Amino acid sequence: MEENQVMTNTLKISIFLFLMVRSIGFSQQKQDSLANRISKISTATTAEKSTKSSIPVETMFGNRKVNYLSILNNKLGNSKKLSYFSVITIAAPYDKTNGPNELIVSNALTYKLSKKLFATGGLQYHFLKGVVPASGFQFFPANAKWLFVLSSSIAFALNTSFQNVGIMEFKPCISNILKLYTRVQGIYNIKLKNNLHERSLLYLRTGLTIKRTSLGLGFNMDFYGPDKTKQENFGIFIHQLL
């Protein structure tokens, strides 16, 4: 009963975060619309508008659990190099036999070293480790069709860990209103003290995009601990740019 209550609370948190981020997105859209009107008169407002980014929000309803992801990446003020980067991930199993509820919140400042390379540093809340400082680097080339993210970081907990993240998206146009959406996402995390596997995953997405919303099929493989205990989750995802 207690585990079900925790799962219910986590789902409520997921819904709350989605609505909160969605409201931020609506606010940004209103500001962007206003900026478009003002930019006809003032080029300075257009420059201010360029500091805002879309907020990707994704929920996958799988056969074993619900997975939630949101990403926020905004420049700080008028700075050309400094940005705020935040990632929230939630996994809420339907049954306690499929593992505990997982909540990870990462908050970092990123500093632009070159056009595609960034240094990062900040704090992460992990459902098992608590609050953990972390720092690393991001390599982030992207265009309208392709997106690549390569990130390496060190989490300075009692058991210091080293994490590599890789993401690739391919989004070609099918017609004037329809795009293909595909994504491959991988993480590999080891403990530096003994070089043992701590956590890894492989997530696959394929679907269709209309305007700013993508819908399709998702497949997750999660691996836990030194023995790489595997869990699979297959379902339907909805991905939206707010």
C-alpha cells in the first residue's frame, strides 16, 4: 500500500511538472508573438527573443512503467556564453516488482567554449544519492534535420561516478506538414573507485511529427548495478516542443 502511494505521488509530480512546463511554454509563445510584432519597429527586441529556446517534454506510457522527460535550456539575460540547463526524468512503475520510483533532476550552468562545445557545472538530485555536485562537457551540433548530443560528466558523490550520454535525432520532412521523428539515446555510468557498472540505458523512439508534436512507439532498455540487471519497457510516447 505504501509503495502504491509513493507511485501515485510520483505520477502526480509528473503531471504537475508537465503542466508547469507547459504553462511556461504558453507564456513563452505569448512573449514570442509580442516580440514578433515589436521587432518590426525594434531590432533589439528581436535579439532578446533569440535567447529563448523550445522546451521538449515527453511522456511514454509503457507496458511496465511511465517515463517522463523535460529539458530546459535558456540563455541567461543578454549573455552570449552563459546558459541555464535543466533536465527532469521520472520513471513510475505500475507494480513495485518492476523497481522503485525514479526521480532525477539536473540543474547546471553551461559556458560556451566554442560554437558546439560547452563546459557544464551544477547540482543533481538523484532518488538514491540525494543532492550531488557534477561537472563536465557537452558537444552539441544540431540543425533542422539532425541533432547530436555528446556529454561526459563526473558526479562527486561518496561513490564518485563517471557518466557518458549520447543522443541522436533524425527528423526529415515527409511532406509540407509531416516529419519523421526518430531518436536513439544512450547512457553509460560507472563508479570510478572500482570501474564497475552502475547504470546504463538505451532508449529508441520512432514516430511522426505534426507542427510541434510527435507521436509514436518507444522502447526502453535499462541496466542496473554491476550485474547489469535488465528491464525493458515498450509503449506509446508523445513528445511536444513548448
